[in-house]
Amino acid sequence: MNRKTALAAAVAAALTLGTAALATSQNVALASAATPSGAGFQAMSTMGRQAALDQAAKDAPAVAKQLGLGPDERLVAKDVLVENDGARHVRYDRTYRGLPVVGGDLVVHRARNGAISSTTWAHDGAIKGVAGVTPKLSAQDASKTAERSAKHVKQARTTNLDTSQLVVWAVGKVPVLAYRNTVTGAGDAGANSREAVLVDAASGAVLDQYEVNPEIGGTGNGVNVGQVALETSQSGSGYTLTDALHGSTVVYDSYNSPQSNPAQNARAFSKSTNSWGNGSTSSRESAAVDASYGLAKTWDFYKNTFNRSGIRNDGRGAPAYVHVDNQLLNAFYDDSCFCMSFGDGSSQNGNIPLTALDVSGHEMSHGVTAATANLNYSGESGGLNEATSDIFGTMVEFYANNAGDPGDYYIGEKLNMGNGYLRRMDNPAADGSSLSCYSSRAGQVDVHYSSGIGNHFFYLAAEGTGAKTIGGLPHNGTPCNGDSFGGIGKDKAAAVWYRALTTYMTSTTTYSSARTATLQAAADLYGANSQERYIVSKAWAAVSLGTALPDPGGSTSSPSPSPSGSPTGNPNPGNALTNGDFEQGATGWTQSANDITNSNQQTPHGGSWYAWMMGYGSAASETLAQNNIAVPAAGSPKLTFWLKVTTQESGPTAYDTLKVNVNGTTLATYSNANASAGYVQKTVDLSAYRGQTVNLQFAGQEDASLSTVFLVDDVSVG
Ligand SMILES: [Zn+2]
């Protein structure tokens, strides 16, 4: 995937090795477990990892069969993480008749004995509904549509460097054949900004679009280059900037090659003495010193904290290019070249090269994300992708413990920006654009703004609420719900995020499912009834995602955190239905298809489970029913539920319908004409059934073309 992801900050200073946190950031002594080393994962040798990958590849056909995938689908082993106890998490990408499936990735969780215990899907189940791999639309027409529809760049055009690739787009319920185009035009990253546009290969509709090298923006000036120790290699009678201790990472001088090909004019740095740079841009080596130092620190952070050996956990270093392009106020990781590019800055920031410590940590972490969850760089998953880079960029800054650039939860604070930073994690909205609290807007804003929700969660989980000075800068944990609590410390919070990222997130993960992933990771690391998991839930609630779990106290026998009560009882007093909010899965319901789901591809009204009915785009019917419902004998009993309808249809004609049947009689009908942006509460009068025991059925029906999705949640009779 040709994805570039960016950020920036300024320049590193004096070297002090060590992993100790700064005293000002140490925090909240919770009397509970230490973090298992490596976030619970074993250190793997290059050969051991290759053997695990080979085994995963060998297992792939059997796994595909066991998971119920179709005959046209293949699993491609991508990554394996092995627990300290031998259990393993195997990440696969998917192809459909040889085409890459966007949103086809999944993680198979295997117990110690090798049995599959569960699967984390980006797209639930088999790829169904793709009518062949022959596009109706020509590649040329798709490119034209991409040029016409591009929102992020002006005068978009395709050049011979850009791509138009046929893929299966499985981010929605019904996968479709699509073209992935890249277009170039004037945008945030200069005259040659690039944007990816996904075009439906049948209808020509634009499915998604996102920038591939977003801006860092801002103004500033000043240069700060300090004395650092470097790992270099001897070459003949001289030296090169090849770091043999860190995957043989080589830093090259790009000699102002274009962003699209930083290697074009590149040369290795080499010289007869082993002394590099002069702390000023008058030496081309100075920026290279920064990059070499920052990438080595980032490597050491992942290795010593998570047992991760390089971006892809294979021991290989990614090459880095400094002096890329001209007047480039940007830095980015590009997975297609497995390389990092650093610009020299522009007059806007006093031509400071973008080679600082937290830039290196941020960009290299984009590589780790690409090698693991591979979060799509648009919508909520794009915000999570950016947040992951800010979180680990910040952790690298703490890890390096560099007196000239102490750890803090500000991003780009050394850039001398107008307001002193690019982003801050304790109070994201302070920059005027970032989101501090989750809302339905999260999927619509720039990924560098929606990252605020994840950054804010991380800060609150690590440090808690209230004012502190960290790294010499003022911080203030500002919860969205007025709560007040202490954090679990940044090391535990980072272990939770890393484990969630590498084990329970996929390309389509949303904020709601990221919450679920971190709660699972915290349960794995510290226990289901741990204070750590409780604080994680409070930190999410403090950014307006979900409600906090019950406080487990010091006890390990606390009640289940499920808000829904006992598995067989009624979840809500006054509700005659069993499991009306679906939080116990299918309990109490009969369904003709697997409609009851906690898939992250749609949003529940409450909790994490809901019923996803229809959405096929072809003739189909489904039912969801519950029998033996005791309608109250007094008052005006009614059925209430929350309904969200999204459709490809248009106009007032009801083509696709959802009926509410009681004892076989249709009491209400909803259709594509009831489409709404969010959930709407529906009420159906049950007075005629007072005191009776009835059967309730939701019955969906779709016509031959254009899909309509009916989401049902929080159903109640009372
Ligand atoms: Zn970034």
C-alpha cells in the first residue's frame, strides 16, 4: 500500500541513555501487578519469527476452511506474536481471486495447544456478493472519477507514478469490486500532494478518499542540534552512517530527490573520520545525525519495552532519507518503499530540518502500525492510526530521557510553532481544531484532529485528571465528563495500547472497538477485575466513549463488568424482553442470519452489540424474533426500539423494508425512505396485547438492487 503518514517536530540534543521516567511524570501508585515484560509477548529471533510465519502460511488453507471463508479467498500470513505462555496471535491479510481485500485482514488467536480460541475480523466472515472480478468501469474511467472527485488536492491528475489498482473493498457489509487510484495535485504537502481515491468498479461511486502525505503545517524558527553518540560502520579506511546494532539502518542524503522517490539521487554518507555534523544546517550531516539518533532510540524503545525487533519485527531496519525535496516542511513513513523521508523545513519554520526525536518516533511508529493493525488512514481508523504514532512518539521521547528534549505529552513542542506545539494530548482541543471528546464527527474530521480522542484517552489513562508539570511543561487532564481519577502510569498505558494494536485491532477498527480492544488487552495483562482495566474504562468514559466499569476495588472476585446483569435475566427492569440490548449476544433471540453482532463496521446505539439486518444489495430476507414475551397487563404497554436506516436507494418509494410483526400481524413498516444519519427511537403501541404472551418478529426484505441496512438496538417491551 502506497501510504505516507507524517508529522514533525524539531531537533534532538544531548544523549543520556536510560529507561527511567522523569520524576515529574511518575504517578499514581496503584497497588497492583507489574506489566508483564514485552506487553506479554516473547522476544523472537529472526529465525524463530520466520519459522512462526512459515507455519502460519502452511496453516492458512485449513484456517480459511475452519473460518468458513469461500473457495476464492486466500489467507496471507503477515505477522505472528507469541505469548510468554506459548499462545499465539496470527495476523493474516486476505485475497479474493488474487485481488487484495481492503478490510479483509483478521487475527487468529490460538491457545497454547494450538486450538483457535477466537478471531478478530476487520470484515466479519466470508467475502460474499462480489459478482466476479471483471470491472464494469474501465480503469481510465475510474481514474477520471478519482481526478474529478478528489477533495484533498486541487487540479487532481494521475501521473505515471500513480496507481490504479483493482481491489475488493470490504469495509462495508457487502464487499464490492473497486479501483484504488492515487492522484496528484496542489494540497497541504505542496504542489505534488497525493491522495488515494477508492472508486466502485461497477457504479463509479466514490467509496473513500484520504491524503497519502498529510501536512504538518505551522511556522517557527530556530535550530537545536546537540551532541549525540551514534552507531556507525567502518568501510575501508572510513566510516558510513550504517547502524549495525539497529537492523543496519542506513541514513542517506536524498540530495533533494522528489518525495515520490527519495532514493533517486541518494548517496550514502561516508567520510574518513567518525565525527559527524556540526550542529548546524551548514553541514549536510547534521540532519543525518538527528535521524540516526532518533531511529536508534525508537528501535531501542520497541525492543526493550515490547520485545519488538524493528518495524516489522524481523530485525530489519528501514532506510531513512534526509534532505528530501526542496523546502519540504514534512516528514513521513512510506510503506511501499519501507523507508522514511525527512524534509529540510521551509522559510515558514526557519528551515529547521524535520529530524527531531519525536518525529522519528512518530514516523517509525506508522511503520509498526502498517505492519500490524494497518489501520485505514481515513475515518475513525485514521484517527487511531495518528493517535498510535503520537502515543509511541511521546513514549520514545520519554524513553530517550534526553536532557535537551525531556519527555512530555506535547507533540512538536520543539518546532517553535505559533502556539508552541503541534498537538497536546492532555487537552487536545486547546489547539482549536483537535477533538478532545468522542462524537459522531470523529469519522469526518482530519485524522490529525480525530487523533485527539485517542491521545486524550491515553493521557488520562496514564496520568489521570488534573494539573501537573511534566517535562517542564504544564499539563492538565481535562475529562469530558467531569470525572476525577488517577492514572495507571504511562508504561502500563503504553503496554495496553501496544497489545491492543498488535493483537485486537484491524484495518477497520473504530473508536468503539478500540475501547473494546484496550479493555481486552488490560484484562490479558492485569486481569479482568484489575484496577488497571477499571482505569482504562474510566479514561474512555472521560473522552465520552462508553461507561466506566464498576470499581473492582482490591477484590479479585468482583462481579462481571457486563452492564447487562445475569445471562438469563432481564437486563432492564420494566423490560419484558430478554437481552433487548443484545449485549449478551444472541441470548433470547432467534435469528435467520447472524445479525446480532458487535462488528466495528456499524455503530451500536448503546453498549457494543446490536442487530445488523439486511444490506445485501440483492434480493434477500431475514428475520429476528423473540417468543413468549409477557406484555404488561396494566397501563399502555408498548414496544420501543432504536432504529438506524442507511440506504443506497433514493426517493420516497419503499423498495427495502423492515416490518415489526406481533403474533404474525404487521404493526409497523420501515423502509429505505426512513433513512437517517443516526439512531431514531421508534414506538409501537401494544395496548391490544395487554396481559398476553406474544411473539415479536423483525422481518427484513430487500429487492434485487441497491442495499438498505437496518440497525436495531435497545429493544424494550413495557
Ligand atoms: Zn502521522
